[in-house]
Amino acid sequence: MCEANVYLTSGAPGEEPDLFLAAVDEIIPDGSGVWKLTSIFGEQKFVKGSILSMNLVDHRILFRKANGAES
């Protein structure tokens, strides 16, 4: 399988990232800092922020969220 779990962090020191969406297989930027995430089950969520890291071996993508921006 090629999906990954997406986690969110504010970037604060010592903060543990929170799982935002599991089994994501598509990430599409809209050009304004908002990303559309779609899981293998068809669930869609949007997050405003930037990608901090991608570890595809561990199926983990970490986003730094913009101020209060997630849905």
C-alpha cells in the first residue's frame, strides 16, 4: 500500500503531532497554502499550512498548520 498518515503540529517545541487523517493517498495544493487531503476511503479534509517532513517508509507526513487552520 502507498498511503500515509498525515499529522499536524503547530511547531511548538516538545509538542507531539496529532493524527489528522489516516490512509491518505492524495494531497493536492490549491496554490494559497491550503492542501486537500483524500484518504483511500474517500474522506476529504483540508489543511492550511506547509509540509514539514515526509517519511514514506514509515507512511508519515507532517504538516505545520497555519494559525488555527484545519477542517
